[in-house]
Amino acid sequence: MSHKKGERDNMSMSRKKDVPPLPSIEEKGTLPRITFPSFS
């Protein structure tokens, strides 16, 4: 857990609570996955 990843995980953890793989979803589609159902 690097410092750079820890800071990003902190903000993303709040939105990606159902997604355990942060690095996997963050690079695959973290914004679109959370934004679709969010403003859907």
C-alpha cells in the first residue's frame, strides 16, 4: 500500500464500497461503474 495509492483509495473507498478490487476497478472502469448507477 503506497502513500499515493492510500490517498486515492481513501476517496475511492467511499464510492467503491461494493468493489473490493480497487486497483482492478479503478483502471477498468471505476468512474463509469459508479457514475452510471449514480446519476442513472
